[in-house]
Amino acid sequence: MSEVIAGVEIPDTALVREATELVREAATPLLFDHSRRVFLWGALRGREQGLGYDPELLYVAAMFHDLGLTEKFRRTDQRFEIDGADEARRFLHAHGITGEPADRVWASIALHTTQEIPLHMSAEIALVNRGVSLDVVGIGYDAVSDEERAAVVAAHPRPDFKNGILAAFTEGIKDRPETTFGNIKADVLEHFVPGFVRGDFVERIKDSNWPE
């Protein structure tokens, strides 16, 4: 029987069950619960906006979106968003889902920290972004009802989440500071990593090899 939270049905499929277990084993409880909430918030925002989406693809994208912060899947040579996107695409390919659907999930994860642009793309890409934005910084907080919000948090609590997610961000990206150039994670390192110096786009232009 499918699990239902805040009126949202968690797809009861082998793909979803395997994705759930993979993330449960790789991620901390904080990241696991956060990822499940991202799916639920995204589904609720999709319902509110009347968007059609593929529940399995949205689920995999939401669950894998922060795998790049985990010890098992993080690398140091690229943005953490790409770590999770690459792993999601490998996972989907292993389950026979290739081509555009797999690329859609990849983009959903790769763009989940990018503002505005995902909202003009496919439903899954937009809804992962909306789910992350709601859970981390509260954008769209009032777009879901008090009852829906309470049901989601009862199923996947968020004790001391603000401090916990900031610590997870810091741990996941502190060894690849150059990957934060031009994106919001530079704010995290500026707050929590002593000696971190934010990249400056203007200075990069001025200091480039071009004579003028």
C-alpha cells in the first residue's frame, strides 16, 4: 500500500523503494528527511499550481539532490549539485530510464540551487527547485496550508534544521571552495570557513590575460 503524507502519495514502485534505501544508507538522517520533504513540498506546490509531473522522476530528483554533500558521493573537482545529478542519471540508466527523462532529472538536481531559471523549465525541474526553496529558506511557506505543513514535518521532522543544514553544506563543499564561484554556497563558506575569500567576477575580468 502506498504511503500518503499531507495528501501526497509516495509512489509505491521498485524504483522509488531502491532510491529511498540508497539515500537512507548514504545520507545523514537530516539530509534524508530534508530530501523527502523536498519531494513533498514540490508535489504540494505542483498541485497548487496545477502542474502535471512524473511522480517517480520528481521523487528520484528530490531524493538525490543533496547526495553530493554525503561522504560516499561527494567529489572535490566539481559542484556538489553535479555529484548528485550524475549519480541520479547513473541510477536511472541502471533501471532502464535513459534519454530525456534521465536528463530532466539531471537538470532538476544540477539547477536546484539556481534561482528563477528552473521555474521556466519542465515541471520536475521547477518543483525540485520550489521544494528546496521552501524547505531551506521558506520561499512559498504560505503556499501550503498549516495542516499540510504540520503533516509533512510530523512525518519528517526538522529539529535544529537551520544549523544542521548549514553544517552539512559547509562539510560538503569546504574542500572545493573554487566551485562556489558565482553561486549561493559562497555565502556558506564565507560564514563558516576561516580564511575563505569569495571569488570576485569583476576582478576576474580585470585580471584576465586580455590586454584590454
